[in-house]
Amino acid sequence: MADNKYARMAQIAQHYQATEPERASEILPGKVGRPPGKSSNHAYGRRTVLLKKHTIKTAERLWEDLEPEQDFSDLVEQLLAKFIETQHQNNTQIEL
């Protein structure tokens, strides 16, 4: 009976090898779980800054109340982008 078991397994394997492979979308479902975050995105870089605890706590609470769907890093990104834009405007006005 053991021969029949292995013979059947070989027959099944030959059957699957003879058929066309399924498309990858039919074989594998989409990824399940959390989407990749900023830490795995190469467009973002990690920085460490020293701020007063009271400033951090107050800013985080205000940001959570105003924009509950966004990270605190989004606030820092917006503030830095605005700073850069202001500096570029001031530098172009001085050069004129």
C-alpha cells in the first residue's frame, strides 16, 4: 500500500507540472496587514532633536486635537517646509 501512496503523489506532481502555471495574482492574495510606514520609506530620514518636555507635550496635544489622522512628524515637516519657503523668498528679495 505504501507504493500506491507514493505513486499517487508522483502522479499528482506530474499532473501539476504538466498544467500551465496560474498567474501570480491568482496564486497569491494581496499583502495583508499594515501598509509600509515612513521609517521604511527612503524619502524620509530620521532625526533627533532636543526640545523642552512641556513644549513637546503641548504641541502633541494640540496637533492631536487639530489633525488626529496625521503624525506629529507631519507637523514638523510642514513647519520646516514653511521655514524653507520663507527663507527662499527672503533671499530672492535681497538679491534683487
